[in-house]
Amino acid sequence: MPNTPKQPAKFTAADREAAILKLQEIETDLAPHLRSLTIEERKKTLNMRDKSSPFVKKTIQYAKEFSEVMPSVIDIEQMERDYEKVQEMDYVIRKTEKILDGMKDGRLIAANDTYYTALKVYQIFRSVGDLELPGITAALEELGKRFSGQGRIGNAIDRRFEGIDQPQSGESVDVPNHNGNGVALDASVEH
């Protein structure tokens, strides 16, 4: 099995609904600060990144220090409020990105586990496919559609599971997952 971290407890529909409600609450709270720019607008908009932030901060400091040379169209107080807003929003964005990255990684681990097990099941079906089990041919044809046009997928699947023993007649194979549990696959059919 691919080497990935252990997957925690399952994520249920109730967990999803609770998360969605909290996200909607956050969206409502942040609504006055949320904007939706087009790609063109984003291209034309200056963005203050990490290297520019100290420059802007120093510019505010010097503009206040030498305010007598600043034309009246330069609103230093507004500039300072905007700068502080960017700093506060950046903190929330970093926290949100960290949560989103964790959610994506958790999803990736769960997807890895389920896809890995599905491929293993498919491999087992292929190994017993020549037996005359009712419906096995139809199941193989249906599952094989996923790999149509990809050449000899059997060899690729076999390589992916190299080192994992094929089940013998009358035994089951335990396919581990990140919950620490295994999925027992019955191989009681004779080869």
C-alpha cells in the first residue's frame, strides 16, 4: 500500500453539514470585506506581497514624519487603515489556507485508501474472472470501463500491487487502510 499517513475517523454527512453552517456564518461575518474580481481586474491590481509590505509600512512612517511635503490628495490615515486591514486579512487568509490544505490532504488520504482498495478488489476480480461465477464477467466489464483506452492496465495494476500476496482458495486477504482497520476480501473461490 502506498505510504501515506493514518486516516482519522470518518467524515459523516453530519460533519459536512456542521462545517457548511460554520462556513456560512464566517462568510456572513466577512461579507463586508469580500470581493469578486475578474481575471482582468486581478491582472491590473497591485498586490502587496511579503517583500512589499515592509516598504509600505516604512512609507507610511515617513509620510507621517514628513507630512508637510505630502499633497492633500494623499490620505495617510486611510493608507494606514488599509495597511492594517491587509495585515489582519492576511492572518485570516493564512489560517484559512492552513485549514483548507489540511482538508485537501485529509481528502487525498481517504481517496487514496478507497481507490487503492478498489484497485485491489478489481485485481482480485481479474484473477478469478475466468471462473464461471454468475455476474463476474459483467462486473469485470463494468469496472474495466474505467481503464478503456489505457492499454494493458492489468500489468500496471499488477506492478502497483507488487509484493502483495494473491489470496489462496478458502482464505481472505486483509487490505489495510488508514483507519488502522483492514478490508477483508474473501477469496474462497477456487483458482
